[in-house]
Amino acid sequence: MNYLAHLFFAQATEDSHFGNLLGDFRRGTTTSQFSDAVQRGLANHYEVDKFTDAHRSVREAKQLFASSRRRFAPVALDIYFDHLLIKHWSRFTQETFDAFTTRSFTLLERRLPYMPRSMQHSIGHMITHNWFDDYAKEEGIAKAISVVAKRIRFKNNFHQAVDDIENNQCAIEAHFLTFFPELQQHINQYGPENVFLQR
């Protein structure tokens, strides 16, 4: 899952928000230096990714991408699933999306000084330019995928994953609407942070 979904499953604390995004920036970082709360957030991130990768609907959605681009399907789906989460936001929470964004960005901003350098850069940019505004729009998804494609250090056709999404929008959306409620139920019940709070 991408940034928005990981924040969606975070607790309403600074350390939890930090930890739930840290999973994408852990390379070269000694995570044991962070607080127990941050590490629980990181464990929550791993649990979300583990459940997502194993889910039948997600695996089937990946097969909708052209074989030449299928290696990039998980990344493209992560981004597009954030778009679909915004589109169907009210199905999964009573908090408004604008209130959620304001709260999450405020919590993350307070932890920016403690983040690994690469994370500081990306999350600072996300907050300043409100990437979720882009994720809410179809054209914003194309923009996000193009940005990722340019960061890949070898020649690739990842930007064409937008075509796969456009050609299979209804099917991908149906897979998402099957998958995401089950992910939400799983994390509510088995997510490391929720298990800790239930003790």
C-alpha cells in the first residue's frame, strides 16, 4: 500500500504516523534507535504490506497489467489504491478526508526532524505540496506514476502502467472494494498497534 493507506491505519499519534511510513525508508537505517511506539508503527506497516501482497484480489488485479509491465504492477496499484481509498473514503471512516489530511500532516511535521534524511525530503515534499490532492484526481495518478518512472535508474515503460489502469478501471476498483474492507478488518483485529492497545 502507498502512503495514504499506511497513514489510514496509523494511530492518532506522532510516533505511530512516523513508524507507519518508516517502512518505505528503512534501508540503511537502524530502526532500533527509535521508540517502541515508532517500532510498533513500523510493524503495523509490515503487517499491512504482508496482508496486501497475499490477498487474492490484489494478486488478480496485478494480472490485469500487460506482461511487459507486470513487474511494476505492485507499485502502480499502491498508488491507484490510494486514489480509490479517497474516492470511497466515507465507506471506511466517519472522519472527513480533509480533517484526516490536516491531522496526519500535522503529526508528521512534528516528527520530520527525527526522520532519516530521505524520508525527511519525501514527507516534507508530500506535506508542502499535498500529494493527496493529486491522488484524488485521475490525472494526479498519471502524474505520480510518471514521477516514479523517472526515478527508476534503468530504462523502463512504467509510465505506461497508466494505460493498464485506464483499460481495467472497473475491474481494479472491484478488486479494491473486495480487498480493502478485509484489510481494514484484519488490521483492526491483528495489527500490532491495535493488539498492543487491547492488552
